[in-house]
Amino acid sequence: MAFDKMELRDIEVWDGNFAAAQAMRQCQIDVVAAYPITPSTPIVEGYAKFLADGYVEGEFVMVESEHAAMSGCIGAAAAGGRVATATSSQGFALMVETLYQASGMRLPIVLNVVNRALAAPLNVNGDHSDMYLGRDSGWIQFDAYCPQDAYDLNFIAFKVSEDHDVRLPCMVHQDGFLTSHTAQGVHTLTDDQGYGFVGEFKPMNDMLDFEHPVTHGVQTEEDWHFEHKARQHNDLMTKVMPKIQAAFDDFEKLSGRKYNIVEKYDMDDADVCVVCMGTSVETAREVATEMRAQGIKAGVVGIRVIRPFPFFEIREALKDIKAIAALDRSSPGGTVGMLFNEIAGSLYNSDSKALLSGYVYGLGGRDLTKANLVALFKELQANVDAGKVTTPLQQFIGVRGPKLAYL
Amino acid sequence: MSEMKKIKNLKEFSTSADRFEGANLLCPGCAHSIIVREVLNATNDDMVLSASTGCLEVCTAVYPYTSWDASWIHIGFENGSTAVAGAESMYKALKNKGRLKQPERNPKFVSFAGDGASYDIGFQWISGCMERGHNIMHVVLDNEVYANTGGQRSSSTPIGSSATTSPAGRVSYGEKKNKKDMVAIMAAHGIPYSAQVAPNKWKDMVKKIQHGFSVDGPVFINAVSPCTTEWKFDPKDTMHLTDLSTDTLVFPLYEIIDGHELNITYRPKNVIPVEEYLAAQGRFKHLFKDEYKYLIKEWQERVDANWAYLQRREEARV
């Protein structure tokens, strides 16, 4: 069986889903086991069309559920080859059991997650509930802010995930509809450049090496379970970030596009900043620039790598900031938001005297408007001026009805 | 093409090189290990195996030990079939791409799972694998109960059996529902081969396993696996119980080709009354009370009706 290469223009007009599908094609995946779900379906459809048109030479298995999709990916990865799939929301939730199994078995798999709210109430639009649900699963998590990122981060994800010192599965997140269905100019790699970057898959502990039979997915109880989990955590904490940085560096050399573990915007002399993820980063950057014209020295920190969480990079990025807003696009279900928690954890015991407040926004695809962010930056400046947090620690923004605020 | 393993007698068969080691934690008298050895010994080809969560899995791969001298994977309770299907897909992909390390080999892909992991929680995954036409074999180690977790009823548990979640009691005779006909359901997927086997009839089993390995597409095997712990019989009597299961026709041995052509593969010379099968097991003990004896009669009628049905199916050749 052979396959054809595809001629791409230097800049193609792609939405985030098609950008991810194109990256998957260029990485020459051996097995994709997938199940469709809005809004990630076009990734799977795009890949299926590449296959139907002879641009892909792998096995494409359309299974009967997302749980089976990840189960098939685990079996395929253990057999020894390049594996990827895509999902969203309820499908991601159905996969959760197998997410832990994939990472615990140290199998390199790339999962494109097109972020969407979790029911109930049922909702097909973008928020970060599914992304947050995966945050303790032992996967590496990258966050894309636009179709270009969704494309580029797939190559980086394969490179990091398949590294023999890492061998951990990797998610590439993008915002449902806002990124996945919004076409933008995407700078492309040629097929040779893209495949050359990720390189040929190098199997390890592969079940298809019959000279070296291997047992995957063993039982451990109180005697060994803790050591297995601790080693996995240790590798996430100590080995992964340097590999990500190296992959970012290599990718910059190849493409000229620079990714950072945290993406700082106008942070050098900023007094106030927001920390956020996904498409909100771009909106916040635009508003921050406008705030500077109004005399508020505003900056933005985007989280590029959600897991492992960049504690030191966050501490460094925020060390001179006077007031910080943590923006969480997921209902925290009875506590503070994840970003609020992680930022507080990063800064605690440091010299930072920053005032930290949390905002929950955009659930179920509710827009985060520029006006929302203008008001937010003004609140941060008011905190700086007062020398204390002048608002409750947690506020809901953009929700109808009486203002919701806690703590 | 792989070469069919030739087996002359039981001694030769039982002394084949073991890829499933005797060093495991299964109960003395457990039929699982007998069935697994019979399946593995039916071929000399390499194997990619899975076990769904259950007795076989927890007793054979406790870190840092393994009983498996073959590629083996366990993911979860419901997805052992899909694990092997994923590996089989990778095999096809690497074969097409010329990247197999040992391209001359003809590996066989087999998933083992209990009745709980097959009839109940893994039902959808197995159905998906059968529908998609993977070149895999799914073998159910059917002991009619969630034995690994202490004897809860599954949809394979037969009427009148006392299980911990359908216990016999002062006002109950135990399980109220009849066993799901899994072989028929799997055959209805139109798969090339499905069969019921028993470890006592090892020649019949090996013939079926070898036929399963020779066809192109998914194969479903239901193996009766008497459970000394939950069926409540003496560990030395496993083969006796298996003989009773086949010779009472409670577990008739048959195969279904291409989803429709049914062949009975074993006809007991002397059919034993079902009552003897029930009487040999503690799980049916309460049925011998006067008020429940009608259930024994119904059991016999049900087994007779099923045997008549199988014979009609066989005669009809449809």
C-alpha cells in the first residue's frame, strides 16, 4: 500500500479541526481509533477523507464509543506504533477510565480534545470543563489558542509523547467552535518537514516483537502501586518540561514559530495581568493593549502547558505583578477555579505580594467580551490602588441575573 | 500461511511448550487455566493476548510476576476485546508499511474474558469488534458468575443458581432470569465462526480453536468453566462437573458457521439427567427442597427444548 503526499500552500485557510487533521496526516499515524462527537467530529471526518483519497497509509478504526476509541488506541500503542484520536466533552468524559489506563501503562498517544462543556444541561459549545476533567489523569496537556497552534502543537505533542524518556500520552486542546470551526490563515509545513520533525516511530516494549514477549497492564496492590504512580508523577515533574522546551526550540528552528511554556504578553513592566487559556488569551491581549492607552499597565499570561503545570515559569512570570486575575472557564463545583489554585500554589512561599482574584467565565460557550475584560482590568487596578483585593475572591462574569460572587 | 499444529494425543498436547505458566494464583481446580492452555496449545504461532479484568487477569499478572510467555495486555473490565482489536489494527498497519520486526510470523490475536466481562459490561465492546471484522478471537471463560469479586450474578447466571446478589433465601430460589444466549447473539453479527466448547472435550475444543484461527474475521468462543469456589464443588471434581455439563446437554457443544450454519459437534452416548448436574453443585442445593423441585423439572424441560432447537437448526442447514 502506498500513499500520496499533499501539496500545501505556505498559508492555508483552515479551522482548528482541519489543522489538527492535517497535522495528524503529516505525522503518518499508524492507527487512529475514533468516534465522532461535536465539535471534534471534523477532525475524524477530515482524517477519514484523507484515507479515502489515498493520503494516509494507516488503519482507521471507527469504533462504537469513545471508551472503545481510547481502548483501541491503548491496544494499538502497546502493539508498537504511532497512535492518535480526537474527542470532546461527553466523549472525553466517557474516556476518562481509559485515560488513566493509557498514562499508567506509559503509552504514547496523542488525543486532540476540542473543548466543550459537560452536561447537564446538555451543551455543544466551548468551555474548559472537559479539559479540567483530564487534569489529574497523568497526561501531558497542551493548549492551543488558534488554528495555527492546533496544527503546530500536534507535531510537538507526538515528539514529546513518543520520547523514550517520557512515554506519556499527550492531549492537544483547542476551544470548541471558536478555534475548531473558525477558519484562519495557517502557516503550513510541507509533508516532509512535518514528518521529519516527529520522525519515525521508535517502538518500546512493543507487543508485536515476538522475540521479547511483554506483559502490559499488570496488577499492583499496596506493595507496588504507589511506586508506579510516584514514578509517573516524578517523570511528569522532572523530565517532561525539558523535553517540551527542546521540542519548542526545535520547532522554532524548523518553522520560525516560537512557543513558550507560559506565553507572556506585555509582562515586562506590567502592574496587573490576567492568566487564562484558549481563545481568551488573544482577546485579553487585545484588551491589555487598549488598557495601556488608558494608563493601566496591563499584561497577559497564557498557559501553554497545563500538565505538567509550569509552577516555576508562572512564579517567574508573575513575580513583579501587583494584581492578578485567574480566569477559569469551568464551573469549579464548590471551590475556587483550577487556575486560581495553581497560581496561588505557585506564588505561595515566594516573595510575591500579588493580590490574586478569581473569575469564572464563558461556561457553555458564553462569550467573554472585551467589555468584560475592560471591567476586569479596572478591578485589578483598583486592587492595586487600594493595596488589597476590593472584590470577592471569586466572581462570575458574563452571567445574567444578580452578580454572583463568593469568598 | 501459518501451519496447522498437529496433535496426536493428550499427552503430546498437554506437554506442548507452555506459554501460560502453571505459576499462577488461580484456585486449585479452576477450569480457566485448563481452557487457556488448550487454546494456546492449539497453535505454534505467536500470540497477542488480552485478559479483561477478572480471575484470569488478577491471578496471572501480579507485578513483578507474569504467567504469560507471550505478548499480553490488560486494560480494564470491559475492553479486553478492543485492546486486542487495537493491536490487530496495528499489526495490519505495520504489515502494510513493511515495519514488522518479524514479518514472517503469523500472530494470532485472542482476548480472554469472563462472562461478566463479556455478557454484561464488555458486551458493547465485543459487539463492536465482531461487527468491524477484526481478525481476532474472543474466548469467554463462562463460569456463570462474577467469581473474582465473590460470586455476584451476571446475565450468564442460570435460573435457580444462588449468587451473592441473587441469593437463595427463605422466600427466594435465587436467580430468576435465564442465561443470555451469547453464542446466538454473536453469530447474529454474521461472523465467520462462533462455537461453544468445554475443556473436557479437548479434541473438539482444539478443532474449533484451530478452525477459528484459520478463518478470516472475528471468532467468538464460549467455554464452560466450572468454578469450584462459586459453583461449590470439590476442586478435584472439575472435570467431572465439566463432563456433567456437556453430557446433560446443559452446555451442548456446537458451532455456527458464517452466522447461520449450525453443527452439533458432540452427541453424548448416554444423556445424563440435568438433576445430576444440579445436585453436584452447592449453588443449586436449595432446589432440592420440596417447594422448588418443580424448578428441576423446568430445568430439564428447558435443556430438552434447547437441544431439540439445536437439532432442528442443524437439520435445516440454514
